[in-house]
Amino acid sequence: MFHRFSSIVILASFFLSLAMAQGAAPRVLPEGKQPVDSRLEPPKDLNGYFPLVVPKTKEEWQARAEKVRRQIAVAEGVWPLPERTPLNVVIHGRIDKGDYTVEKVYFESVPGFFVTGNLYRPKNKSGKVPGVLFPHGHWNDGRFIDIGRSAVRKEIVIGSERFESGGRSLLQALPVQCARMGCVCFHYDMIGYADSIQLGEDAKKAFDLAHRFDKQRPELDKTNDWGLFSPQAEAHLQSIMGLQTWNSIRALDFLLDLPEIDSSRIAVTGASGGGTQTMLLAAIDPRVTLSFPAVMVSTAMQGGCTCENASCLRVDTGNIEFAGLFAPKPQGMTAANDWTKEMATKGFPELKQLYALLGAPKNVELFANTHFQHNYNYVSRACFFGFINKHFKLGLEEPVVEEDFDRLTREEMTVWDAAHPLPEHGDAFERKLCRQLAEASQKQLDALAPKDSASLSKWREVVGGAFESIIGGDLPAKSDLAMTQEQTTDLGNYTRYLGLLQINSRREQLPAVLFQPKNWNGRAVIWLSERGKAVLFTDDGSPVGEVKRLLDSGTAVFGLDLLYQGEFLPQDDFVEKNRPVKNPREFAGYTYGYNYALLAQRAHDVLSMISFVKSNSHQPKSVELIALDGTAPIAAAALARCGGAVNRAAIDTRGFRFGKLTDYLDANFLPGGAKYGDLPGLLSLAAPAKLLIAGETSESAAVAKKVYAASGAGEAISFGSSKPDEARRAAVEWLIKAQ
């Protein structure tokens, strides 16, 4: 006999009263009471708390680091790494400043989309020299910044700057000093700043899109022709932050292609938003050998701009851990009187502990200049210069003292002129770029389609790895599960059990029901529905016909209320939306960058139920799944993440595609859901479990068919009727007849 929730028998009249109170479905909890579930609390946002938990062993950290690196790459749209197309570098307008030179540079990170900046090189240096990448933060006018005479004099008075000329442009001061120290420095634009203005009809619109986006644009929300920030862009993991990260990777390609660069000495530094770019590039690109993110690494605010956030990026992780991914290589950072002011006691001790674990405690340093406001000023820059002098063994006298310099004007720095005109730009170009990125991604995916066991392994690594980052979740351990508030009713040929499935470590609770036939055949079906467990009941509280058919065949049937179904809601309402964070700007990354989508959370619920059923002391011989009324995406997500714990599943997709949703808050929205083969790609990860799929054909689900064939289970996937009533009956009969 299947494991019972409880041996306590509750009076049938008590259950009848519960059923009447809730309509058809009996309740686990009293009317009006919700499960005690942590997910009912407000969703996490960028102003949360993001500590680093240092593992006990190097091996634990290596496994964790690999997972977080992949999560960053997935979130940034660079998993797998896109094709490195020709850069087509243009360098022009060389200016000789005596002990260094400055040149104008632009190149294509992807065809037609340009990275722009200035290249600072030392003069009179022989042999290989270090390279420095300098992504700037949110300083007015970016690379062209000039704060003016009045402002710099105030900075001088408080000790923030030293020189009246050079201090007017902190963003020129750093690369000038790097060149004087014998390094080549490439200072490049953030998207929407200075010369990087292709994503707008003019410079202001380009800036506003990248850094001030706040309202969805219906004209750019088309399912086959979209712009950034749209539901379609998010479903393909296209974002300003992802583009900026790819620009940084290609900037590193450019730097390393210069013949004078010593590839063993490559630094990246930036402050504020530039610090965000610094830590992310350093985290995922192993070619960086020294990192110095200024005034950004913190357990507190994680980056407020749209360009610093992306869906999936900081779910269950954060900037301290991102910085930790660079360990044990040399890493310095600064703190100021901003969100980084507590770094000395919150965040940095854990980084120091991690570096010690990896055998390099002296390779990480914090320069806590908290008497200054948010900055990359003369004092903070001096910290970087000393750090790079030490670790790159430049041999310069300490302390390294920055000297004044002759500032360049905007006209001297801009890469665009009559001979080098601004390339294609505006809304049409933005749509073209998104389409181009999606087509390139699809081409990569098509090339990955498995043909044998070796290519199948690669498919699972790439596509399975991506969906692991997007969906998260796994089967909870048996010790983490408990069934509480158990209620049992004997109904003749079968017994009904009610209870609250509790996942202790996550503080989650799921109202659940089990119909247990007394002639149990060892098989268990978990039935998913948009209505939760109520779908299993008729108006009089008895099992519906299809459930009765399964019970009569000897199969046990489980039902549950997924998050925001049934007992999670007053009056059995239906939730059609994800909950956004309390931020008025309509940007998916502010919500999904810190929280799993509702669909993913519901898939976690299914995984919890699968684990509970699977780990039962009586060990059912088969765990099966049925999802017919709009829950196919949830079932597919659970199948992809259950590690083969489900033996067979009957699913009606109704032709659903993540890429066709037009609202990023839709209950079935999944960031990245369209990028990796959409729903058929997700279903492919169920192989070799037996699948009956309604709502699809072998053509529409071709990728799933290919994966099943490559796994040696080509006969395990079949297709049924697309008519809902027929699909429901056929699914039940298919399960009953299965061996």
C-alpha cells in the first residue's frame, strides 16, 4: 500500500463541510487561511541583502563558481558564447601628447554594431606591455566628461582631486596615467554614452533607452519584430547589459590583438556602473588577470540602472559572489560613503576568507575611502595605480603619483567625423540588431541539434545548463520534506488523503491531495491544472471521471495547489500575472534579475511533489505526470529539472510558445524561454522519459524528436490530438495502458 499521510481517520461529515465551504474541492487549511510560504512575501529587489556564504572546501567552491559563471553567461545572453565575427577595427586620429599617444577606435562587436573609444599608448616602450580595459560608469557625458572649473575647484578643496585641468575629467585621468606607467589602456563607451549612440534616433534617445527606460513600447513589442526591453527581447535574453558585456569581451579581443600587449598582464577597472562591468567581465572571461571594480562591490544595492540589470542575473547570488569568482587572481576594490560603505565589515571579510581558502589571502584588497562620496577620484585612482604597479611588477617608485595632463576636447576624442560617419542607428536599427542576434543564436542552436551520444551530451550541457540557470530548482531531499495537517477519509474502493507538503529549507507549503486505490498497482500520477487540486473533483466532491478511471485501474492520483492556486488565493481566484518588484519602471530585469519567474516557482512545486512521491517509503514503481489545461510549460520545466525522476508524462501544449507572449508579467512568461528552442527545446530535456504530447506535431516539435532519437528513445515520444477534450481522454487512456 502507498504511504499514507496519516493513520488518523477524520469523520466524513467534517470533510463534507470542508467541501461545501470550498465548492467542490476540500481544503487542507481553514477557510480564509493561506499556506505559510516565504514566496508570499514581497519579491526581492536590487536593494536587498546579498551576502556571500563561503564554502568549506575548494571543491565546493569550484562547483558553485562554475554554476554562477554559467548563470551570468546565460543572463547576459552569451551562453553559449556567440560567434566572434570580424572586428573590422578602425584606428584613426592619432594625437601625440609627448610621453603617450591617444587614438580614436571603433570596431564591430557584432556586424553593424560598434564599440567606440580611445586608445592610450605609452611612447618609448619596447617589448610587451600590460593592457588595461577601462569601462566607465554613469558620469555625465561619459568619455567626454568635463565637470568644469567651478566643480573641480570644489573637489580640490575637499582633497578629491589635485589638478584643476586634469581633474575636470576623471575619465581621461586614469588612462593617461596608465599610459605614463607603461600600459596600453582602451577606454570605451557604455552603450548610450559619447559615441555609442546607435540605439536611438539621436544621442539623447540612445541614452534614455539604455539608462532611463521606463515604459514598454507597443510599437516595438511585435512577436516577429521587436526592440530591447520588450517581452520578446527578454524571452531571448537580449538586454543592454548583455550587449555591454559582449562589447567588453570584444574589447578584450581587440586589446589582445595589439602586437605589443602582454597577455599575462591584462587588467580591467571601472567605477560605479563601470565597476559592475568590471566584475562581470572578470568573472566570466579567464583572460583577465587583474580586476579592480571601484565603488560597486557590496552586499547592499546591486546597481540601479537598467544597464546593470538583466533577467536571471542575481537570483540566489549577488555582487560579492561575482567578485569572488575572480579569486584567487589579484583583485582590488574601493568603498565610499555610498552603498559600499559597510564593505569592511559586510562582504570583504568573506572575500578575504574565500581568497584564503584558495591559498591567496594577500591577492585581495579593499581601499575604504569612505570619507568621500561616490567616486573614482584622485585618491581612489592612486589605489588602482599602486595595485597594478605591485601585481604587474611595473617597478615604479611607490607611491605612484598621478600628474596633471592636457585634457582632450570632445572634438579630439570623438570617433565619428566626415571621413568616419556615424553608422546606421535609430529604432529600425534596434529592431534589426535584435533580429540579427536572435538569428545568430538560432543558428548556433541548430548546429547543436544532437545526432549521437557525443552531441547529445553537448546539447544537455548547453540547453540543459541554460534552463537550469533560468528555472533553477531540483528535487528536494527526503529529509527536507514533511507532510503536516494530515486528514484521511475512507471512500470505499479508495482513500483520500489531504495534507500540507512542507519544504523546510525554503519555508514553502503546498496544499495537496492523494487518492489512493486499495488495489494500488504501484503507479502514481501527479495531475497538474490551472485550477490546482480542485480540478480533480466534481461539484459533489467526488473524483471527476478521468480520475475515477485511473483509480479503478489501480493508479494513485496526486493533486496540489501550486503557488497562487487554490488555497493560496481567496475565493479560488486565478492569477494571470507575475508580481513585479516595487519599481515603477517597466523593466523585466528589475523583477526577474532577483526572483524566479512564477512559472519556474510553480515548477519547483512540482519538483517538491515528485520528490515526495518518489522518496515514499513504499517506493512507487512509476511516477507519472499529466498536464492538459495550460500547465504544459510548468510540466515541461519540471521534467527538464527532475533528473529522470518521472517515468512518463502526458502533456497538451496547445501550441504554446514563450516567444509569443506579449506581456513580460504574464503568468507563463519565462525569461530566456524562447532562446533555447522554446517549449520543444524544454521538452527535449525530458528524454528518455515516455511522452505523449498533444498540441504539437513531429514537425513543430522536431527538436524534441531529434533529441529523443539521439538518446536512443525515438519511440518514447508520440503525438496526440490537438482537441482539448480528446487530448484529455487520450492522455488518461495512454497512462492506463502504459506498462
